[in-house]
Amino acid sequence: MSLTKSPRPAAGPAAAPPPDPPARARQARRAAGLLASALLLLAVLVLSLGVGAKPLTPGDAWHGLVDASSPDWTVVHEMRLPRTLLGLLAGTALGLAGGVMQALTRNPLADPGLLGINAGASAAVVTALTLLGVSGYTGRLWFAFAGAAAVSVLVYSVGGGRGATPARLALAGAALNAALYSYVNAMMLLNTASLDAMRFWTVGSLAGARPDTVLRLLPCVLLGLLLALALARPLNALALGDDSARALGARPGRARAAAMATVTLLCGAATAACGPIVFVGLMVPHLVRALTGPDLRWVLPYCAVLAPVLLLGSDVLGRVVARPSELQVGIVTAVLGGPLFLYFVRRRKVARA
């Protein structure tokens, strides 16, 4: 009797091991969480259209949105819709800017507000308004870009350049932030006309939203969104160090330059539209990393969806708590931001992210 060995299966693609079940489950949870976040954003959008001096039910808001004969058409289209769309775009821009900046600097405190980038854009806009007579969103936009870019480079240089540490970047940003806002306040106090024109803008407001502002902001945010998502893999590689990033095919210098350009684009556009709004770009990435982990391929899409939820939710809250007047959204995010940020930082899961 002869014994024969059973043939082994041929090696090749068919013999590749199946995907790791825990990894597949984790990906499914992330996808489900992103879908739930999108539904939450939809609910906040409906709430933003309905809440105000004249409350509207979801049905009334819908008819006011699609039916020109509705008595609520004017309220929805001239007041609520531009404000809601501006909050959606600005929130997306600030959330993405915060996520990219924290990944770029490896600093969990990195935020367009805390590192002075919003203050740089504000100082440039106030200078243009007061000394050059520039008005309108398009005029403000270019000066906001210039101010944001200048402060981005300055913070990075003062913080130590490539040898910058999170603490040095935070200190440099805090110093520039204080100096620039002192300058903004001085310019406004010395010029009554600029004070009247900018008093709501300087605290961050969606109340002055106009359809033309939304249309001009839209291309900037879409371009910034595409750039940020394209940077997810290079920034993931940079988190391993420059040598490891090069081994993985990334180009650290080019990735850093593209990330700084993306942050400048997003922050400048949002600040020119609705003023400097703080804590949105700081809190949202912390919350998101607790849900997704540090992988930017998931962090950035979550930031793009959840940051508008925070901004529009704060705007709706500001309309409710001070009726018949309202609190500007920048004040609400500042009041909510401090305690929430401390809570997220103290959570063990966030501290490990």
C-alpha cells in the first residue's frame, strides 16, 4: 500500500488570509458612526431653519424652502437659509483646519484660534477696513488670507521651526494672539465707524449672512475639503517621523507646505465670512479621535460633519437663551468650549489618542 500526500493549495491571491474580523468590525462601526453624524447634522440644519424670532415647525420650514407661495418663504430664504448655509460651510472649514493643524504640529492644543491664525486674519481685515476702506466679503477675503498665512509662518518660526514642540507652539500662538487682538481692539476704539461695522464680526457671528457671501465662500471650502482629505495619508505617515514617512513614499516638506496652505485657505475664508470663532477647531478633533482613533482618513471626514453640528447648534442656542435678542455664535462657542475641552482632555481615551 502506497501512501500519498494530499496536495497543498496553490499559493496566490486565492490563498490570501481573510480580513481580520476585529478590523472589519471597527471599520463598520466607524462607517455607522459617520452615517449617524450625518443624520445629526441634518437634524441641526432643520433646527437652524426653524428656530428664531418666528418659530417654524419642520413642515413650515420645508414649505418655506420649496414653495414660493408660502408665507414663510421670505423668512426662510432671506434670513434662515443663508445663515444656516454659512454656519455649515464655516463649521466645516474650522473643523478641518483644526484636524489638519493638530496632525501637522502633533500638538493637541493646536487650533486656529489658540495659535493666533484667526487673530492674524482679523488684524488684516480690520486694517483693510480702517485704513484702506475695503468692504465686502471679496475684499476682506484676500486680506484674511494674507493675515492668516503671515501668522501661520510666524508662529511656526517663533515656535522653533522643525524643532518646535507643542508647548513652544502654544506659547508662541498665545503671545501673538494677545498682541494681535490688542491691535484689533485699539484700531476699533480709535475709529468709531470701524467699531460700528465690526463689533459683531470680531466676536464671530452668523447673523449678517447673505447669499452672495455663501456663494463666494463655497469654492474655498470645497477646495479646502479636497486638499484636507488628500492630505490624510501623508499626514498619517508624518506622524511616524520624517524618515518613516519617506520610506512610505511621502514627501514631508511638500506635505507640510500643503497642510499650511490648506489651513490658511480654510481659516482665512471662514474668518472673512463670519469673524474669528474659537474652540470649534479645537474641540471637534478631540471628540472625533475618541470615536475613531488617530487615523486621519476617518478623523477628517468626521470633523467635516461634526464641526458644523457644533457651530450651528451653538448658533441656535444663542437665539434661544437671549430672546427676543440673541447671543453671537462666537460667544456661545467660547462659553461652551472651555468646560467641554477640559472634559475631553481629562478623559483617558482622549489623552491616549
